[in-house]
Amino acid sequence: MLSARGLFQEILDNDESFRLFCSIAASGEAQGGWENGRIAALVPASERALAPKIARHGADEDKHGRIFEALMRKRGLKPAPVPAETDYTMLLERRGIGLAHAKLRSDQPLAVRDVVTYLAHSRVTEQRAAEQMLMLRRRFADHPEIGRAVRVISVDEENHLAYCHEELLRFTASGHGRFIRRTLRECAFAEIRVHRDVSLAVMARMGRILGWSEARSRALAAGIRTVYAYERLAGWRRMTTLRMPERRNALGGPPAPAAEFA
């Protein structure tokens, strides 16, 4: 079975594959939480009104990491080491996408263009996250083990995406449009390549854990490469368009707690 539901159900049913999935997800969310927290602390004076929203974004990412860790604890599992080839966040940074960690570790305030770069990077990666969580929500919203986690994270990712659209449109109106369009395009092409590479690496490891046949592994890899070819040709455009979201000020309040998953 090569359906998305069947594939994820197989990963969910096996402790070791579920442990790897949750560990990769938790690590990426924690990294995103740290990055957003540092950006919120370094926002330039002219954009201080944006800092609470960036901090909220980071708090949500931290919450998601705790949710994935809680899902493992419920099964008596401990986090697994995250293989370097599956580390989506770090692979993007190595490609120069987003803000360099060296800059975030310093105490120098960011420039306005740095904030715009962060928002463009987030616009692209949150598109991916929102789509993936929507897929899981459609198939597993009522699942007794992961259903609530999927619903909570999916709503958060939609809010993050809405926030990125709204803020980038604000910066477009203030004269940053050309830089935003160029940065969105660069981020999109880098992201779809990293997503392909990470997907291939994750599926290879899942295949070894679950004992997939060589034919099945090849079919899944071919599917991943087909998606990449489509995204490289035309699908990238969905990551670079901007439209005013229906929900305005999506990150204007405090994050919802994750205590129910602990």
C-alpha cells in the first residue's frame, strides 16, 4: 500500500519507526523555537511591535516539540538521535536559507532586511508544514493516540502561515516588494530540494526499520522524485504568492498550552 494514510499508519504502528518520526519532528520544532526566540530578541527598534508575534511563533514551535516528546513518553519511548541527512532545519541553514545561526547567536540587533528574510523563509517552510499537517488532520484527526496533537499543530501551522502572509504584504507595501519576491523564490527552490533529500533519507531509514522490499522502497523514492520534479517545474509558485489571509493578526495572542499532552 502506497497511500499516505497506509504509509503513515505503518510508521505509527511500529514503536521504532514512530520513535524516529517523533524524534525528527521534535528536533526540528525545537530548533525553530530557538531561532524564533533569538529573532524576537534581536528585532530592530523600528519593528519592535513585531517581536511579540515572533516570540509567539517560537513558543508554538517549542510547544510542538513538547507534544512530539509527550507522544513518545506515552509509549515509554525515548528520543532517538536525529540523523544529519534528515535534519531539515540545519540543511536549509547550510544552503544559506533564512538567517545564519552565527548572526542569531550574537547580540547585534537585526536589520529590517533580516526580518524580511526571516519572514520569507518562514512563508515557504510554513507552507510545507501547513500542508503536511492538513494531510495528517484529514486522515488522523480522530485517531485516539495522535488525533488531538495533529489537530492542535495543524491549526498553529495555519496561523503561522497567515501571519507570514500578512506581515510580508505589509513590508511589500512599505517598499520591500522586489526583495521579498526574490527571496521567496530563492527560498522556495532551496526548500523543495531539501525536502526531497530529507524525504528520501527518512523513507530509506523507515524502510530499513519496517523491512520494506526493495521494490516498495524504489516505488516510494520514485514518488518523492516525481513530486520534486513537479514542484521544480510549477509547484514552487504556491510557496511564493502572497494574499491577505482571512484570519488577521493570527499570532496576536498567547500560545495555547500543551499541558494536555504531558
